[in-house]
Amino acid sequence: MITDSPSTPRFSADTTLGAIVAARPAFARVFEKLGLDYCCGGKQSLATACRAKDLEPHIVQAMLEAAAAVIEAGPLDVDVTALTLTQLADHIEQTHHTYLKSELPRLVEMAGRVARKHEWRDARLPLVNERVVALANEMLSHMQKEEGILFPLVRELEAGAADGGFHCGSIANPIRVMEAEHESAGQVTAELRELTDGFTPGADACNTHRALLAGLAEFEADLHRHVHKENNILFPRALALSGRN
């Protein structure tokens, strides 16, 4: 049974795993961490699935409700404009990069599974899979460049190093590369939105497909925040500090 308040759905121990994820796809993460099969085993009740894994249903219910509260509250606001450049680079790594390193492999795995099993139902799914894999590879490479090249330069510049003394010339050079890659990632994400009807599952979509679409929607929202902090705050401030704004 599912009882749904205006903001937070609550589930009983008799609710099936499939019904829970269908109502709130983001809860797939909780089940994945606990090893509960919400896809092929989606007809199991929460209680039955928990017994098989020696878990207490009421504890899992509490985890779901806590996850719902976090989702409803949204990300904690940080006044990034008040941070130093070093603090902002650290914040981006600890917040957005950490999220992407955890989330991208999950999205790639789900996209591949959905494409293999459901191409017969939606011919766009192999292309969705292809784009997700390309986006993941692009973002992982992008983060490696930021953490290994650009962000160390930002920290050195703030510490007093002279711009132009870096091995890449001016800090403006890697910033231009990062901005171009932001644009590319945004274009691929926009294409994914179009290919998935705005990340909206069809009535016959399986729970893995629903979880994939929810994950892509969350990725898009995080990408917007991530790029905003870099393009509109970190990069202009670094360029101004270098005297090349």
C-alpha cells in the first residue's frame, strides 16, 4: 500500500519494490545499495525482499522516507560567491565531481541494460545508450583535466603565482577548453532530453528504465549548477585575477 502526502510518499511493508520505484524512481539508489532487486524482483513486497536479505523492513522504510525528505528539500544552498577561488574549486570537486564519479557508471550500466532488453519497444534506446556512454566518457575526461590542470592553476594563481608562467601559457587557455567542453556536454544532454521525451517514461517502461530517466534528469540539473559555478563565477574571477579579463 502506498499513502502519498502532498510532498512525501510513504510505503508499507506490503508495498512491492516495483510499486515503490515506479512511484519514486530515485529510490532505486536505496535498493541498489541494499542489494534489493526492484526490477526482475519488483513483484516482491518490501517485507519479503527484506527477509531474503536479513534486513528489517521498518529500517528500510525509514531510509526511503529519509531519502524522500532529502529529495524534497533539494541540495543545500551554498553561497559560492563568498568562497575564495581555492574554496570554490574544492567545493566543485567535493560536490559535483564526487557525485558524477559515483553516478555516471550507474547511468551507463542502466542505459546499456535498458537498450539490450527493450530496444524492441523503443528504437531510440540504443542511441540513448550511445549518448550516455559518450557523455560519461566526456565528463570523466573533463573532470580529470580540471583536477589535474585547471584547478591547481587556479590555486597557484590565488596563492600569488604570475599568470603566463604556467606550462600551458595563460590560465585563459585551459579555461577556453573547459568552456567548450561544457557546451558539448550541454548539447549531448539536450539531445538525451529530446530522445527521452523530456526524461518522461512511457506507461510500459520498466523500473530500470524509470530509474535511468530519473537519473538523467538529476544529472541535467546538477550539470546546470556545476557549469554555472564554473562559467559564471570561478572562471571570470580567475581571469580577473590574472589580469586577462
